[in-house]
Amino acid sequence: MTEDTVTRAVTTHVVGAGDDVITYDIHGDLAEATVDRPALFLFAGPMDASGLALLAACITDRPVVTYDPRGAGRNPVGAADIAVEQHASDLHRVIAALGVGPVDAFGTSGGAVHLLALAAAHPGDVRIAVAHEPPVAEHLADRDAVLAVIADMKRTYGEKGDGAAMAKFIPFVMLDGPVPHGYLDGPAPDPAMFGMSSEDDGARTNPLMRNMPATIAYRIDVDALRARGERLVVAVGVESGDALAARGGRSVAAAVGVPVADFPSHHAGFTDQPGYPGDPAGFAARLQEVLG
């Protein structure tokens, strides 16, 4: 890490009140944002700001903003489902609070879906939108099978809790290719296989499950996104294979009529995780390249 990376100030702010509080961080000085190099808003979903820290630290030529999505990180928790449109509204409120005009935005995973919704509903908020591996099923040939798996997962969450549901989620998102026939016919995976308990603690506040099925079932506004032209970039990791998020990203690009932008590494290539190393520096360089 460079000296600039180490010493850049990070300040924490909130917008909203009560259950609508959204927490965000500003890395650097917003006064340094320009028309040609605006502030860069990095976000995921439901991953909170901490997951974007390595990527933010690699980008020192402009101010960077990260945030915790509704229901995650430092924000209030809850048990109700969260709509994609609500996330888009939250992003809009943060951008308005920044007060520096349109931002460049990078959204990944569920955050990419939220960015697609924001770009359609509030096109003036974002100069260039980079949607990295949005896991939407609408334009996939196996759409119905994907949504059936998600519906089964959500039922399991409601009936048996977090461990049982996550034990179904993990192998599903790692599945390489379309959902095979009879996928739901086999025995349910044991949460212990993934280091989780099968005991139901009664909590229903998992932000991932609160965003299901809305994120996967979201229908993009094709016409509004087409109108963005080159100001919309759909990115997929070169190591992501045919996992759901990568397939979703390619399907969005095809529907909108834009090329797929290859990015380094895999679905979480912007960070490093134990046993799942990414390439934050290479990822940041590629992101800066597509932002011009």
C-alpha cells in the first residue's frame, strides 16, 4: 500500500433517521471531485462497506464513497423483505447528501442490481455505472428453475432458520452452469458441512435472505438502460465461469446491447478472503480503465 493509501482520511456519515438510517463513509476529500473525475461510489449487496475497503484503498486519484446497504453493517436490522427499489432509493439519498453532483458508481453482486435500478430511476445521479455480476434471472433460459431454487431457499429460511437456508445458498451460487433437472429432488445439505449450526435461533434478520427473492427476480428496465449507451458497463470476472452471477451479468449485457467487460479474478475479486484470494489492485486498475 502506498503512503497516500495509508494516510487518506475516512469519515463516517449517516443519512435518514430511525429505520431509514443509512451509514456511509467518505475516503478522501469530496472537494477534490471534478466533472471529469467525479467521486466514485463503491457498493455491494448485502456485503457492507468493509468488504470494499481494499478496493477503496487502491483508488487514490479521486474521493471514494462506500456504504452499508439497508439491513446490513452499521444500519438498523429488521426482518422484513427489502425491495430492489428501496435500495435504489437509499443510494439516491446518499448521492444527494454528498452534494457533489453525479458520481461514478461501481455496484457488485446484489449491489449491481441496485445500481441498475438506480441508473434507470435516477439517471442524473450517475455519470458512468459499472454493474459487476448482477445475479438476475429474468433473461436466463433456466429462469424458472433458478427462481424455484430461490423460493425453496426462502421457505427453508422461514421454517428452519439461517443455517439450513445458507447451506442451500452456498452450493447454489457455486453451481457452474444452468440449474440441472431435478436439482431440488436431492436431500437438503447439512449446515455442518459449511461450519454452520442447524439449530434455529429464531432470528430472521439475515440481510442476504431479506433480499431474496427480490434481487434474483428483479426485472431490469431495458429501455432506460439502453439509453445510457456507453455510460453503462456490465462487468464479469474472467474466473467466474458460469456461476449464476456471471450468467446474470452476461444476460443483462445481451438484453441491453452492450459488450461484457472482462474484469480480473472472480465474483469477489475486489477483495481477499481466506482460501479465496482476489486481485484488488488489478481490479482497481481495470475499474479505473473503464471509467476513463
